[in-house]
Amino acid sequence: MNKEVKLLREDGLRLDGRRYDELRPIKIEAGVLNRADGSAYLEWGSNKVLAAIYGPRELHPRHMQNSMKAIVRCKYSMASFSVPDRKRPGPDRRSTEISKVIGEALESVIFTEQFPRTVVDVFIEVFQADAGTRVAGLTAASVALADAGVPMKALITACAAGKVEDTVVLDLGKLEDNAGQADLPMAIIPTTGEIVLMQMDGHLTPAEFRKARDMAVNACYQIYEMQKDALKRRYAAE
Amino acid sequence: MVENEEIVIPGEKVGTLEEVIPGRGTFEENGIVYSMGLGKLRFDIEEMKASVRTLKSPAQIRKRDLVIAVVNDIRNSMVVARVVHIVGNDRQIAGETTASLHVSKVSRDYVQDIRRMFRICDYIRARVIQVRPSLQVSTAEGDLGVLRALCMRCRAPMTRKDNTLKCPECGRIETRKIGADYGDVDLSKL
């Protein structure tokens, strides 16, 4: 963690002019891909993410099938042009981990037992990355699943909080993520308040952790309204 | 049936168990009825049932569906076929796709030898007559049957000639339970 980078301005605002508890602008659009069963495009600050759903469909090879339920297979991938330095395309340690945690979070809300021997494929493609891509990807994937008509318990909403210059802030930008002291991405089921994803990078005291968690959860409810709005617009357009 | 104009999303509360019975597209948890999909909420006043009519849903094979299948195996009294498409639904099939077609369900007429009706790799149009415990289909309707067949000798697609099929490459004549729209269906789009 680099302490020399100034991340908060004299007036207490952050470098991009946001308050400590302010989200970046978010735009969500559902049903953007014709060939996918469900899809969503999300812009979160400078993040640009596309999620596509295929299935439930028959799983091959057959030995991977579960005779009791569907499996959720998630692939999170960053485009080679999504970051200032070219990213080597293809799976790596980070994207494999993110795919796993997003897939597990989504599986917790899908009625998988209704579709034995099948797979729900979730593809998340990050076109432009600016910190918080896993929460952006998960938020988009949740909307795409609903767009695909996959039976779900609820939507999932995700947001991150963190710590910069000893201040707990919401929704870290790229510089704050790189030079800050902590990052706490979280995903919840807004209708129940259940936490389905929580990771932490850096150090937070118990009090800071509770504050960051509460800020992220409150922000999730704001994002949930945007998800609902995107889905209702999608339905009205059909 | 009264249709409510309200659009609901997954997890949205539809009512309580004291008020409504959970119908299609809904589920109940701890006495609360929720929507399980994006759709329009409907209340059946007579049955006190809430259901959600979704915009899209996974392609599950149901009884009476028309399907297109590929013959995988032929036995003495039955054909095993893999369902590849539900007619009128563009989505990939969610669930069991291996179907059986018993000799008694091939045609309304008596079938002496099922191998004169179907051959491996034939594309057939069939009607689903049972989903559980096993998927079973029938072609015992006038317009159902083979949509595309390959010549047993040279594997060229055969063309229809009256009630038989003729190979345009080698001239071989074969019999099938030929569907009404044999050769007219673009199978590459399935």
C-alpha cells in the first residue's frame, strides 16, 4: 500500500469529486444480445461489462452432469484492451478465482434442482476495467439471469467498500484500489440481506470493517433499484 | 382470471400464504409468496392463486410438444432418438433429451419391421407423449415422421419419390415413415 499518493482532497472529497459514501454513476441495460438466452450490459464509472447467459442446457461431457441439479459454470474474462497495459488474454489465477466466487454466489439464488443434468453458462466479459469489476460483473450477471428467465430466489447485488488514507470509502476507483489500504467487495441478496460474496484485501479494524460492510450493503440497495428498473424497462420493451 | 399490470422481478413479494396459493412462476418461503422470474403478475380470484407469466423461460420438454430428434439407435421394438429442438422454441433444451419411440407409436398402421421406418441419423419430427419417468415420443400422426434421411449405401441426403426415398447419387430406393415436410426443413438452423 502506497501511503505517498494523495487520495483525498483538502475539502474531504475524493480525487474524482465523490463524497466518501458516494457511488460512481451506474447504467444497466438488459437484453442486449440477440443470440444469448439472457444478457446485460453495465457501465459502472469507467467499468464496462457485458454478461451473457446460455441455458439451462444439456451438459457435456455427460460425466460432469449432476443428476439432482443444474451446475452453474461461470467464466469471468477481461479483454486484452480492458486495462492501460495490454492484458494477456485467457484465463489466469485472478480470473479463475473471480469466476469461482461469482459462480458460487449466483448458484445460491438459482433453483438448480429444477434442471437436473444441465448447465447454466454465465459469461462475463470486461471490456474496460477501472476497479470493482467483480462486483460489476456479478451485478450484470444477476440481471442477465433474470433476463434469461432462469428461475431465481432473488437478484444479487454487489458493491465494494474500502479504506483510503484511514478513511472508509465506498466503491473504490482504480487509484484508490491500487494505493488504498483495503478493499472489501461484497454481494448480497437484497430481499433477505444474506451475504453471498465477501472478500477482503488489506487491513481493516473491526470498527472499520463494520462501517465498510454497512456502507457496501446500503449501496447494494441503491444498485438493486437500478437493476429492477433495467429489468422492468426490458419487459416493457418486449 | 384478473391480470394485474404489475411487472415483478425475481424475489419480489407477491403475497402471503394466507392471501394466495403460489402458482406457476412463484415460490413460497416462510409463509411469503415470491416471484421466481421477471414477468407479469396474475391473480386468479376464483382459485386465489398467484402466478407470474414470464417473458422467457428455459426450454423444457412438455407433453404434447412437437420436437425434432435424431435417431441414435434402433432395436427390435423401439427407436432411441436424441431430441435436438422443440418446435416453436429457439432455446437449447433444459433437461433429458434421450427419447424412445416404441414400434406401436410409429404409425397408425401395423409396422412389421421398425428398420423399414427409421434408420440411424434420420432427423424425425415427433410428438411427445410422455415426459416422466422417461421421455417417449410418437410419430403416429399423418404429418409426423422423417424429415431428412441419408442413403444407407453412400450417405447422400435422399430425395422423396412418392412414398419412398431415392438417393440422387446412387439411385438406391429406401422406405421410411416419411414426414409431410420431408426435405423442406432447414436443419442447419436448429
